[in-house]
Amino acid sequence: VQLPSISSSRDLLGAARVLIAAVQTGELTPLEGEKVMALLERCQKLFVSVYLEERIEALEQKVMPS
């Protein structure tokens, strides 16, 4: 399965759509699809972690400028 490039959390939705279609058409088994989806979910968690860290750093700079 050729997933689209993923450079942001928004891209994960497109990847999930491709993945679901691949399972629906039999290109991937449901178990294979589940494993790839788990990787996409982990990727989403990383995007959220980075986003939150950046937000916290920005707020800290506003409250406690250097």
C-alpha cells in the first residue's frame, strides 16, 4: 500500500483513508490494516506531544521572558 507522505497530523487522515480502502478491497488483511493503523496512531501521539511542547514553550516565553 502506498500511503501519502505524512508531515503533519492532518496528513494522517488521508493515510487512514487509503489504509481503510486497502482493507476494503482486500489489498491488506484486516490484521495488516490494524497494525499499520496502530503506527499511524502512534505517529499522531508524537505530533500531539510536539505540538503541546511548542505551545508550553511559547506560553512560558510570554510569562517568563528571558
